[in-house]
Amino acid sequence: MSLAFLHSSFLRSRRPSHRIALRLPLRMSSSYDGPWTARKVREEFFSYFRSKNHTFVPSSSTVPYDDPTLLFANAGMNQYKSIFLGTVDPNSERGKLKRAFNSQKCIRAGGKHNDLEDVGKDSYHHTFFEMLGNWSFGDYFKKEAIEFSWDLLTNVYGLPKDRLYVTYYAGDPQNGIPTDEEAKQHWLSQGISPDHVIASKGNFWEMGATGPCGPCSEIHFDRIGGRNAAHLVDGDDPNVLEIWNNVFIQFNRDDDGSLKPLPNKHVDTGMGFERLVSVLQNKLSNYDTDVFSPIFTRIQELTGARPYSGKFGNDDVDGIDTAYRVVADHVRTLSFALSDGGVPNNVGPKKLGAPIGSFFSSLMPVVVETMGDIFPELTKKQDDIKEILDEEEESFSRTLDRGEKLFDQYATAYERSGCQRSLMVQMYGGCMTRTGSPSTSHGSWQRSLSSEFNEKEFEDAQEHSKLASKGSFKKDKADLVKLDVHDLAVLEKNDAIPKTDDSSKFQLGNITATVKGIYYHKAFISSTSNIPADANFGAGGQEYDTGNIAYNGYVLHTGSLKYGQLSVGDEVISSYDELRRWPLRSNHTATHILNFCLREVLGDHIDQRGSLVAPTKLRFDFSHKAQISLPELAKIESMSIDWIKKNVKVYGKDLDLTTAHKISGLRCHPVRVVVLGYDVDEVAKDIDNPKWRSTSVEFCGGTHVAKTGDIKDFLPVTGQEAYEASRVANSLKVRLEQLESAEGKEKDSGLKALSVELGQADISVLLKAELKDRLATLRKALDKQIKEKENAINKAAVNSLVTFFEEKPDSEVYFAILEVDGNAKILQNVVMQGKKLGKTVYVFSVDAEGGKVAHANYVSESARSRGLDARTWASKVSDILGGKAGGKEDGAQGVGVNVAQVEEALKIARETFSSKYN
């Protein structure tokens, strides 16, 4: 997970060159001492919905590992998607929910919902915020939701009714969506003045291009009061702000864009915690509340900056208030993202702020103390968060220095060359992208240039550089057969199609099954007789190894019928490809072994974040605060191989969920318990025995080998790919051994080619590291040898010129064909020595292997006075040698391609010089 954040620095000169751990007393002073502290606001919300028979569901992680469509969790409804889509397992705890509430941790920093660039500029945008929410899943609907909202805001929190405004959906006649009169009437029944109930065309919420959706109803609050502010609602006025949104999920948008009523209607509400606190504390800015004031106090302690004064825009002359807001916002975002496993990596720019050393980690305890009680994951991972923050600040310090140096180089080149501004902007955009230096820094950097700076050109160039560095790819979308919420509602009402019993997948051999339903073109049919040949369709029955998807307890098999027909009630033989399933079993059990070994070596914090089990390979995704070291990797691999050599039996059995959860060391999701080396019945009889911690115990519904020895071996890649990887690795080892005895250019080019191939090779990470170390040793030794040889040749070439003029002090010019293999650098050194002596020089060198001739000259002041121009001189030589040449009046250089003509070129050089002296 890449964390990219805006940079805003306090006093730039305060950045230390090394890390200093600041340990100052933590003062939790707050500027607010009224009745509605942030903690009490949250507690009252929780208490209210507990009294309304809602279940508290802890906030989901800010890093949504099981939802690839999101960079971060950005709304409270994210963790309930499966309920809205109808795909939730009805036997799970989530599937049994009817009413829920919580405070969801949200981050909007990237993707569709991105508040990153607005943080610090206004009073209400944050990259991290809390979303207070209540939900109904097929239970209550608009009437109760509206009553709850109004009751809580006016009777519990005591907000003035005349300063509250509500909106309802105005409808969309063109698409056949009526006005939400139901919501309007429910609001009016609360006694709200009609001119405070406002129709809005924007009040329609959608999960995506397709899927559950519906009208919504927002509640806005006028901070000022004593006026009718209806015309300011939805007008981006900071003093008339939305505080709560009630979404009424009552439709499903199909692929063709049409809307169908959902069989079960849901309520999804979200209230911005920070905004609500600012309203209850009668503050004009979220940042003026006790949500942020403790962090501001700590920032001032650490930096010595002036106190926060709450100024914005041009009023914030020195930018310090903006910096306070940015840093306070980001330390909250970082603390929560890191506590949820969102470790920064090298995919995105690492933009942290303020005096660099241990600044953010010194702020982090304030966040933990103020929010750790409701979000305990902060407290549990406090040490890990501190370590990562310090590492990232160190990294940013180096990155910023590198970016400033690059910028200075570009700026100097720009001023000297007088190149077009657009070229400078391209270089500048690339510099900012490569170094990860923040966009907010360029304002001060651009002032170092005397010319005008075009903001749009910069942004375009930076975006172009990002795209060039990232590359791009497209994913083809297959026309998949899938069940939607309407289809699932039909199945739920059909007693003839029970939930799928997939227990036979754990057994060997074919089974007899019965076709319970056939699904084609979004309808359930009784026979395939009217389905065209080669059409995709689905059939419900026992699970097959490929082409099946589980929906709410139903397993749908997808495929094409090659011949014959199928009808509901037909008895069929369900078979599977044993050649395919065998490596699947091996790789699946290997993931359990790997999961256990990772935990043993790296620690109990290791959590699975996804996996891939394919016939040819396995992939295991997990959270860890740092890159795994090679010794750790070697230990994990060795331990995994030991488990395979033990050849212990693999046991699997269904257990009561309550019982299973008590097993020590149990990992992952509740489906079926799989244990290595111990019978599940034995484990169930002695649940609390700590020895279960010494083996792999997981909830798992997949297939496994009978004994770990059936896996045969454990490599970074498996199956046929393992043999290919071994072959490639052996080939690379042989080539490296051959290069150890090679010499000269053969060795140089061979090491370069091998370095590229080794970097791209899919072989064991440990072996790759070993080969890279050996290659680096060879490279270092060869580079030293090349440098020593080059220095000797360079010295001899320069000495030849010096000796020539010592023996012939009256000579005006030195010509030579040097045996330096076309080394242009050595030619320049010879030319420079001639310049020091005030003598004219023209030297050549042939690179026979490369098929090139390098040449360089210097024209002394005396020769220039006679009309000899270095550029013209080199041009005449290039007419013989070919290629190109260029330079200035007193010196030029070039590279030719006619190697056989070097003597002729030398002759022309002599004649050209002589013509100026005759």
C-alpha cells in the first residue's frame, strides 16, 4: 500500500541532518471546556443507536484489502457491500445483521474521492475523518431513519431547529425516476418549516456504474443563524454545511442503465464527526475544536512556531496556520493507515512534512491518547507506527535534498542555455515526479527562476512524467454469467432450489449430483433445449473445480454445453480434472505452511491480506511493517521445507463457529477448520491447549493434500514453473562462472548483459541475491582493473604530448593517433594539456571493435589569429571520417565511422593547419 501525502514544512532551516528523538511532556490541553467534547459527541451517538436496538460493528480497516476497487476505505458503507449486493453468506455474523452503527475510519487521499489537495486550505476538508453512521439491512426504511436523525440532532444534541435544513431528491423525469415525495413528507411530519425542506437534483447515490443505488436526503446546518439560508444549501458556503446524509437504497441499476426496485430496501447514513463537533462546540472551523487542538499544542512544543491562530488564504501571511492544519491532518491519516497495515512502498511519492527527524512520531502519541480508546488498533501498533514514521521521514529528507539538487541543475542549465520555458517545465515536472518532492514546494522553488512560471504547463509535464514512469495496462472484461440481487431474491423464494452443499469437494473421485436450476439470460429456465450452441450459461448443483461462483450460499457453475441437453431434475456425474486439482491441493496446503512460518519468523502481527492458489503457482499477500530481510527469508523457506519433510497428516473438519474461535493460533475466515499434524476432534476436545499454537490451524474451505510430504518441495515458484526456474538459475550460475575467467571487453559486456537478465529472472529470491552479490564483486574488481588501466593509458598519452614539446619547444602543433581504443575522455585530457601549454593539438583514436574513430582538437590563440577555426577544422576531418563533429572556435570534437580512413584524416588535418602558416 502506497501512502502519498502533501508536504508542508515549518521552518525549512530547522531540518536536522540526522535523527533526534524528542521526548517532551505531553500536554493534553484543549481550548474547549464546554459540555460537548469530541469524546462525548461520539459516545452520545453510540448510546442513542444502542437504545434503538442497533448492533455496534467496529470500523473496518482504512486499507480495504478485500476490495481492489478502493485505495482506502472512504465511506462507512464499504464493509457492507456484500449485504447490499446480496452476496453475503446468510450464516455469517454479517449476514444476520439487521441494524448496525459505528464510527468508520475514512481516508480520502487518492482515487475518485480525493481531498488531499484541499487539506489546510479551508476549514472542513480532511484526508482522515470519522464517519458516524447507522444502517438498516432490509429492516426499517425512510420513516424511521428520518425520525432517528431529527430526534438525535434536536433532542439529544440540542441543535436549534431553525438552523437545520434538509434536502430530498427532486427526481429525474427523463430517466423515469420520480421525486422522493415520501422522504419529503416524513421530514415535514417532524414539524420542519416547509421552506427548510429543499428539493435537490443531486440527491441520488450510486455505488458504481451498476448495482444498488437510491435517493438520499441531506441535513445541513447554518453556523450563523438568524436568517433564512435555504439559498445557500449545496452552495459550497463554509457556514452552511452538510452534516448528515441519509441514503435510501431502494433500486438496482442494471447493465443497460435501467433501475429495478430492490427486493430488500436498506438505509445507509453517514455523519461527518469533525463537522458535527464543530457545530456543537459553536466553532466556525473543524480545526478549532478539541479534535485538533491537542495536536496543535504538541506541534508548537516540537517546533517553537507561533501559536495556531485559525487564519486562511491571504490572511495566513506566513503560511504557518496552513502548515498546522496539514501536519495535524496528516499525522492522523498516517497513524490510522499504518495501524491498519498500510506500509508505504516505492510505488508512489512519499510526501511527509515539517522539520524532518522524528517529528511525526513525536506527534503520534497525541492521536493515540485522544482516539485509542475507540480505535484500539492505534494503541496495539504504536511502536510499529513510530518506527515506520521515522523511517519515512529519513527517506523524505534524502528525497527532498535530491530533488532540490536536480532542480538547481535544471535551473542553472536553463538560465545558461536560454532554452524554451516549456523545456524547463518538462524537466521540472520530471524532477518533481522522480524525487517525490511535493507540489506545495514549487512555489518557493519557482521564485529562484527569473522568468515566468506557467502552473498549467508544470502540472501537465508532471502528469506526463508520472504516466511515463508508471506505464499503463488494460484489463479485458469478460462477459461473465453472474447473479444479481434480483436473481438471489428469486432463489430465496424457491424452496425447490436449496443452498448448495459443497462438502463433496473435500473427497476424491466423481460424484452423482442433481441439477436444481438453470440460469440463462438473467432468467431461470427449466431446460437448455432453447439455448444456442456455445452460449455461456449457469447451472446450480455440486461445486466443480473451475467455472463456479458462490452467491449467498448458492454455488453457480458456468460453462458451455458441448452436446446434449440438461433439464432441472436431471441426475448428472460431477467430475473434476485430477491433473489440475492435484497441484491445487499442494499449493493450497503450502499457503497454510507459509502463513504459519511467516508468523513464526516475523511475529504475530502477520495477517493474510489475500492469496492466489493456481495449478502452477501460489501467491500469499500479507501485512508487515518492513521488507523481509534475506536471513528472514531463508529461515521462512527452510522452515517451510521442514514441514514438508515431516510429512504430517492434514486434517479438516467443520466445527461450531463459537468453539472454533477459541482455538489458540487459529487464523483467517470461518468456514472449516484445517490443522496440520493434529486431528480436529483432538483439538476440539482441548480447545485451550497452547500446543495448537505450534502448528498451522486455519479456517479454510478449500481442498488440501492428505500429508504435507505430498507437496514434494517448496520453492518461490512451483509446478512446471519451478523446473523452468531451476533451469534458468543453473544457466545463470554457469554463465557467471565463465565470466569469472574472462578478460577485458568480453568480461565487461558479459557482466552488463548478465546483470540485466538476472534482474528480470524469475528464480529463487535467495539464489538471485547470492548471484547478485557474486556479480557485484566481479563488477567491482573489473571496474577497478579498467580504471587502473585507463589511468595508465591516460598518463602515457598525456606524457607523450608533454615529451614532444619538451623535445621540440618551437613546434606550434601536436598530431597523433593514440592507442586508447577510441576513449574520448582521454583525448580530451590530451587536448587540455595542450591548451595549458598554449599549443594547438589534433588527436585521433580508433575503436576497432566498435567501428568508430574519436577525434578532438584545440586551437591555440596564435593559430586562431591566423584564421584557424576548430569547428571548420573538425568539419574537414569529418568529411573524411564521416559521422558528426561540433564545438566552439577554440575546440571541437567528433566521432567518425570510416575507421580505415584515419591516416587520410590525419593528413587532411595537417594540411589544413599548414595552410594557415604558409
